[in-house]
Amino acid sequence: MINIQSLKFSYRPNRPLFEDLSLRLEAGHIYGLLGKNGAGKSTLLKQIAGLLFPDGGACEVTGYKTAKRQPAFLREIFLVPEEFNLPKISIRTYVKANAPFYPRFDEQAFYSYLKEFAIPQDQQLTNMSYGQKKKVIISFALATNTKVLIMDEPTNGLDIPSKSQFRKVMAAAVTDDKCMVISTHQVRDLDNLIDSIVIIDDHKIIFHQDVGTVTDKLSFKLLGQLDDRLPILYADSSLRGHSVIMKNENMEQSKIDMELLFNAILSNRQPIQELFN
Amino acid sequence: MQSNNVLDFRRLGYYFQYHILASWKSYLLGALSIFGLLMVVPAFMLLTRNCPRELSEVVGFYYFGLFFGGLLFTSMAFSELASKEKGAQFLMLPASHFEKFITIFLITTVGFLLVYHIAAYAALLFLNKVSLISNEAALQLDWRFLTKEDGHIYIYYAYLFCHALFLLGAIYFARLAFIKTLVATLVCLTGLYLLNTLFVWILFAGNMQTAFQNAPFILVGVHDGMYKSSVYVISEKMINSYIFIAQYLLAPVLWTVAYFRLKDKEI
């Protein structure tokens, strides 16, 4: 679906951002793209969307070179950016203007998503709050039924009920032929949604695993006391106790804590990576 | 059936509809401004009792409006590219670069010229009324717009060249495209003039009082002896080549460069 091979890219000469970056993302998954500020997440998403061109290597989506921005590729991808601008038109006019470009656009689904998000349908887009606009774009993005859906910080600006509504509509929208990539810092918002984790650090992909494999190999627990005899890979202490990641030696089932995993991989990368190799 | 990835008329229609739905309010406002500004001229003349008797006395306003209005409008044609958010939305909309380019091209050429000339004709009718009131005679239509003999048609060729230049500028420069295109054009023309002057000076230095006795690429004035001076002009064939290039090649070449610049645009 998304195939990046030996990608090279730099904004300035002699200051490469990506050198030999390769990544393959398949349909039927919701990928969480995680990384610190400046790690290169947005640049990678722009490469996938065809908004930036590779200096070397290849970036292809559904077999199309993204840099060519051919209509056949563009109608199979939708980007929900973190910052966006909507024209001064009503929702209905927005649909009338944009929907014809997407052959599988489902108008009924669009209005049902809006209803789910409690968005008034007869309002001008510019009269809406940032959160409401974001919900309109997310609803439109899901209704386009494109094969690739990219979201950059989709839960930024959403209130607490909206975040759970967002998870609900996303879970309902994912199908075997779609690939969704969500770049976020708010990992707790999407813990239950993401089924594959891609961590980018220092402009490299340092971790790429599905959640099932992670929970098979790692165990996430909250302990009252740290015990040196336990195979602890990473611990984070708080008032509630010690959140730990351990080797899952007994094949116990535990719920993934993505924030903990992310911090663990960034601070104690080698032993965790060795477990997955 | 797989649709064409460069030009599909149905998709072009969708893009045209998309563009108009998103921009019709600003276009309407622009059209009303043109009407208003062109009506100000005869209204001012009526108020000051200073009405012209001949069209040639006021035709300058028409050409000024055509160039200033048309080129300002053209330089704002790709204003989406000035903002990352709008630019990403523009580039990711599933229409080809050619369809996006041709839509803007048609709106800034055919669309603008149509609106401007309807407004100018309305202003002319108003001016005629003003003339009937002030001079008790109709305005004499002594200016022919499309004649080759007096060179008036070349003003439209110049307009098309400037349009192509400002369209390229609109894509090339993210912000303040009008000013930047104007400055860049002046810098390029001055550079060309100085380069030509340098070569002229190298070739004719011994016979020139100053290096600036030349019209770039057309003629050069030299002194033959104390009291005699001559002008070397390029051949008629060369002049005809220049005219051909100016009429038929310059604008299309710049339009093509603008299209490829749009294709290469990154956000």
C-alpha cells in the first residue's frame, strides 16, 4: 500500500533529514506514527502525501509515485493536517465542491459522522470553532473512503467526549482495504485504536511492530514496589506506583501503554529492540 | 475505465465548479470594484465639468485599468500556495496540475478580460451620456483598439506577455507576488540592458562617447569622425523575428514554464 524505499531527503544541502529510510505499510491497519518534535514525522507524512519530493529513493502509494501527484493517486489518499484552512462556505457547499473528486464518497456516512460528532449541518465552516472544523474534516476524510488516510494530530483541539467519538468512528471506518496512518503526540487518546506502532527518532524508523507482537513480547504492569528480580526493561514512577515494561516471559496478557513504550524505546532502545529481532 | 491523469474534461468541470464555489464571492467583489472604479472616471468628469470630446483623451484610463487590474488579479491567482495549509489542500485535491493550471489560466485571461470589457463598455456608455450633457455632442470614437497600422494591437500582445510573466510570478513567489514579480522583472531587464551595453561598449568603444548610446538588441549610435554620427540598426529580418517572438512565443513559453513550476511546487 505505502512503500518507501531508501528515501533520501533534506531541506538544506548537506543537512540530510532522511538517509536510506525504508518503510512498508499495509492495508487493514491503523498505524500510529510516534516521535519527538522535529523527529521528521510531518516530513514523512508530506512525502507520503506527495507534498514533498524525495531527493533519492522512492516513495510509492498504491503503486503510484507520490511526487507526480497524479489524480489517480490523489483520489486514493486523504490528508487531515494538523493546521488547516476551510473556505467561507457551508458544509453542504463544501461537500458539493469536494465530493465529486472522490469516486467512493459516501454522503450518507458523512452526515452520520457529523451527527455522531454533534455538528450542526447548516453552518458556515468559518463560523465554527477549531474543534468543530476538525470534526468536519475528519468526517469528510472518512466518508471519502480513500485507500490511504493520513491524519496529523487528529485529536488536537478535540474535547474529551469528541476524542471517544473519534475513536468510535475511526474503528467503524477501518476496513481490510484501507491503510490509516495517524501521527500523534497524544498516544493515550489512541491507545485502543492503533494496531501497529511506528516510532521515528533522529530521522530514522527505530521501531515498527504490531500491537499483538508487542504485547506478546512485553508485559505492561503497574507495581507498588520495584523488585530487582523482575525482568524490568523500563519503569516510570508516579503517585499511583511504578508503571513498568517487562519481558513477557510467562506470556501474560496485558494492555499496551503506548506512552510508556515510546519512552522506553527512546531511553532504553537496545534491549527492547533485541527482543523483537 | 481509467481516466486520463493529465486532462479529463469531467474532472476539469469538477475543478472549475470547486474553484467557483470557493471563490465566487471574492470574484463578485472584484468585478463590482472594477465596475465601480471605471464608473468613477466619467462621474468625476461630470462633476468637474471637464468632459472629454474624444475617446483618445481617456483611453489611458482603460489601458491602466487593464494592465494594473489584470496583472494584480493574475498575481493573486495562486495565493493558496502562500499558505502551507491552503497550499496542501490545493495540491492534494484530486485534479491534475494541468486542470488546476488551465482553470486559473482561463479565469485570469478570458474571465478577467470579459468582465473588464463589459465594465469598460458600460463606462464608455456612461461617458457618452456625460459628453452629451456637458458638450451637447456624443463622444467621438477616434481610437481603434485592434489595429496593426498604428500599433494598438501590440498593447494586447504586451498585456498577454505581462500576464504570462505575472502568472509565473504568482506561482514562483509565495507572498507579495505582484511586487516581487515587478521588482524581479525590472532587475532582469536592467541586467539585460547592462549586459547588452557591456557588449556594445566592447565592440564599439572607440566610436562611442558613452556606453549608453544604444537601444538594447535593436540599435547603437556611434561617431564616425568629429561631426558625423551613425546609427547601426539590426536588419529588418531580425526585427521581424523579434516581432514574431514577442507576438507568438514569449507568452506561451512563460505560460509553459509557469505550468512546470506548478508541477514542481512543494509545500
